[in-house]
Amino acid sequence: MPPVIQCRDLRKTYDGKVEAVRGLNLEIQTGECFGLLGPNGAGKTTTIEILEGLLAPTSGEVSILGHAWSENAREMREWLGISLQETRLSEKLTVRETIELFASFYREPRSSEEVLEQLELTEKADSWVGKLSGGQRQRLAVATALVCNPKILFLDEPTTGLDPQSRRQLWDIIRAFQRDGGTVLLTTHYMDEAERLCDRLAIVDHGQIIAEGTPADLIERLGGHHVVEFSVSGNSDGAALQAWRGLPSVESVREDDGMVALNVKQPHLTIPALLDAIDKQGSRLQHLTTRQASLEDVFVRLTGRHLREQ
Amino acid sequence: MSVAQETPIKAAEPRHVRPPQRNGRWSGYRHLLMARMLELKREPEVVFWVFVFPLLLALGLGIAFRNKPADIVSVALVAGSGSQDVQTLLARSPQHDLFKIQTLNADEALKGFRLGKFDIVIQPNGNGGLEYQYDPARPESVLAKAEVNDALQTAAGRKDLVDTKAVTSSEPGSRYIDFLIPGLLGMNLMNSGMWGIGFALVDMRQRKLLKRFVGTPMRRGDFLLAMMSSRLVLMVIEVGLLLLFGVFFFHIRVLGSVFSIALLGALGALTFGGVGLLTASRAQKIESVSGLINLVMMPMWIFSGVFFSYERFPSVIHPLIKALPLTALNDALRACILEGTPLLHQWSRLLVLAVWGGVSFVMAMKWFRWA
């Protein structure tokens, strides 16, 4: 089966200077939930808007369900549900009027009542959009995307700025869409969102994909599934950092915010050796934690930066 | 709740069992127009600026510039020898109730004259003669001099050689309010066209709503058509309200047919809708489009004969003034409403409007920034 979304060597240069996307390749299969993960300004929004046919790429090829935007745009739009980053829908229309307006653009939309119910907006159906909370607005934005009964759902940072409960509610909606056979492409800069929601993801930085795979895959590639973080009194210069690298089962070392972080395969081997070493140095241990490695660690390992920086 | 339903993963479509709902060709247009009308109705500012404000303006200006029974001439008389005689003479003249006379010293009289409190200063020169001080640049001052002089000479015994009789006329059709109402109609069509289309579009662009619409199969032409149609619906109410107000409150006589007025209104609304569209074709922020709209409208407020006739400007620039769309609309509305001139005889004005509207629309379509 051909990929639902495919792009090859995608490039976008704004005003001939700013290179937002620099040679990006993607292949997304039917029924997948695919995530583009990266910091702000990495080129995620530019990429997704090119795929949605809202921006023309400077070069490269895009195909959606085997069609190109230059051939068949109006027909292709029947298949896509889109939620842009921060669309402000008209405040003086009601929720139902807004959904019905969007439904009217499609040949065979779903019934508005059904969508209202699915997104738990029935109670708010006759309220003005201006009176909705942030979570309700975001659900309405997704409702305007789902009302067309899409084959593909594009979501650009769907949960940014939402409270934890609203985020979970949206995740459920996205999973339900996927369970029903839909394909999802979303962008996010939340690690936990990517880990829980996405079957596969691509880490994007400076307009390029720097790693791609399932969340578990990416963490696996880090070398160790565990992270040991600690700090000691006294010196922790570069030479000292290299000394920790030699401890048993340690895959890599980095310094992060005054703490030393070790990627470790088997913490039960590393930790006793670590305590011994500190003792021999005559330093004192000030802090020690161990945790599961996350995508955040993958990102820091790959770029040397945290995802939420910049 | 369907979220909780357990459906097999990657089920084959159709995913939602529902009665098939098929939308026709014009479903998008209908909903866009309805949404636009609902939004306008729910915006109290729109109701005020489009409907109430022009009525208030007509009311205020109509009262301020109503035709008074007779203009009172305000006279300053410098106290001194001879001033008593002047007063007696004026009181004896046939026009005596036309004058409001104040006797005061020379300094105060001149100060009052400078401030526009008096139209004329009369200064007796002490040996029977009088000196008029007036301002030839102020019409009411010129009038005052003629009236005062006439009254004094008649009262003093001057005999007129030609027998004359004055008949007054202030028939509907020639008053200031008759001039004003068609001008306000035109200005109102310009204002609401420019703001209702130009501002609204940039607002939608700034909110990224245009981009979101473009992400659907919505026909872009339908969207613009819906915006224009909403202007036409509003135009009927705007024009009707102000015209009825003029008829009932100021007894304006409408000579043109309702049909021709409606046609002119529609053409005006579409022309300025087109100009509004062009103004809004590139702007990204409502601040920048507000400036642009005012820049476009400013010359027409001044030159196009809304509040006063453009005949006051040097005749060299009249061809330029007449090429402005608002001038064409105002002239056409005045000729139609006040004189009943058929539209066929006004083809050149209609052509000016159509060219402005058409060219703006085509250019706007070329440059319009959707996303």
C-alpha cells in the first residue's frame, strides 16, 4: 500500500533568506499516528502547512493519498481535517453554527450533532465561541476538522497551553479517530504527548529530521534505558566528567544544569561503583536520582539542547 | 459517547453510521452569508455605526443648518454722540425686528466683532455721518452691511426709484437638508463598504480564519460573493432607513423611483466593496488596514460633496473630483432623488462607479493574500 503522506527533499526558504525547512523526507502509512517533535522554530509548522497544501514549498515533492497539490487541490481538501496553530474562530457565532459552517464546505459531512456529542460540546452547542474556555475552543477547532469525516487529520500543536485534563480529553479524541482507521499527523513540543500518542515520530531541528522511529526505538538508540543523575561537592570539570564515563554499564555522560547525567544500561551495577568512586575522591554526594530515559534525553543527546529552550 | 466505544483497530470505512447528508453547490455560500449576517447582527458597534450614526448626523446637521425664518443681524453700536440717533432710526425702519443692537464702547465692540459675536460695527463719526466696519470675507457681515445701510437710509427718508416686492421661498428640494441627505447616503455606503469588507477581511486574515477556510474545499469565489451579498442586504436597510427618516422628519421630496435608488445603492455598495477588497488584499494587521482605509476615504470626504458642494473648489480640479467614485455616487443620488433624473441620463456617473468597482475587484483578486 502506498504511503498516505509522502514528501521528498522538501525545502522552504522565506524571502530568499530564512531556510525554514531544509531537505525533509517523510513517509506516513495508513492508520498511523505520526508526530513531528521539535523546539519552536524548528520548521514543524512550515512542514505541516506545506503538507496541508496551504504553503507552496520552494522545492521538493508532496503526495497525499497518491495525489499532488498541483493536480487536484479541491478534491484533496475533502479528505483532510485540519487544525491550525491558533486559529481564532468568530467569537459571535455559536459552537453549532461554527461546526455547521465548516460542514457546509464539504460534499458529504458528518452530522453536526454527532460531532458535538463526540467532542463533548453538546452542552455548549448554543454558546458563543467567545464564551468558551481554552480547552473547549481547542475541541471546537478539532470538531471543525472532524466534521468533514476526514481520512487524514492534521493537528498543529493541538494541546499547547491546555490544562492536563483538557490535554487528556484531546488525546482520547485523537486515539478514537485513529482506532476508526484514520491517519494522524501532529506536531508537538511535549515529550509526554509524543510518547503516549505517536506510533512513530520524527525529531525535527533546524528544518531537518535528526532522528526517526518509534518512541521506544529512539530511546533504545540512546544506549541506556535509565538515567542516573547526581551532583557532588567539589570539582566537576571536563576531566572529572570523563572519569564517570569509565564506570560499569555507563553508555554516555553529560552535564546538565549543575548535575551529572549518566545514560545507563544496568543501574544496579553502576550505582555501587559510583558511590565508591565518590568516596575515594573524598567528595560528598549531594543529590542522586535514577529514572527511565525519555525522549527529552534523546533530544538533549542529539542536539545538546533541551526541547523547551529557545 | 463514541470516544469510549471499542472499535477494532484500523476498521474499514465507513466509520460512522449516519444518514447520508449531501451538500449542494451553494451550501457553502448560503452558510457563509448567514454566518456573516449573524455576526453583524450580534455586533452592537455595527448596528450603531451603520444605522444609528448616520441618522444622528442627519438630525444634528439638519437642525443646525435648518432654514431660519430670517437671519438676525447682530449689530454693535459704538456709544457716543449720534449713537442714540442710529438706534432711533433703526427702530423706525421697516426691517427693525431683523436687528439685535448692542451699544458699547469702541474697544469692546471691535473685540466682539473679531470673535464673530457681531456681524458689523457702526461707529458714528460725531458730525452726523456713520462708519461701517465689516469683513468682506464673511457673507453674514456683507449681508449685515447691506441690511443696516438699507434700513438706515429708508428710515431717514430715502425714496426708492424702482418699485420692488420680495417673495420668500424655502420649498423642499432647495434646502441644505435636501443637499445633505443624498450626500450622507453616499458617504455611508462608502464607509460601510470599506470597513465592512476591508476591515472584516483583514481581521479574518489576522485571526488565521482565512487560512483555515482555505484549508477546506470552500470555493474562494463563494466566500467573496457572500461578503458582497451581505453588503447588499445591509445597503437596503441603510439606505431605506436614512431616506425614510429624511422623508418623515425633514419632508424631503423623493422624485426618483425606488427602483433606481435601489439600483444606485447596490452599485455604490458593490463599488466600495470592491475598493475595500483591494485595500485589504495584502494587509496583515488591522492597524495597517485601518490607516489605509482612512487614507483612501479622506480625499472623498473632502472633495466629493458630502457636506458642501465641490463647486467651491477651483474649476481646474473639477474633472479630477468627478472621477472619484464617491462624487459620482453622490451626484447620481442627488440627481435621482431630488430631480428624478433617469439613470440612463446618468450613464457617465454609473460608468465611473463600475470602472472603479470592476478594476479594484480584478486587481484585488490578483493580489489577494489568503494564507
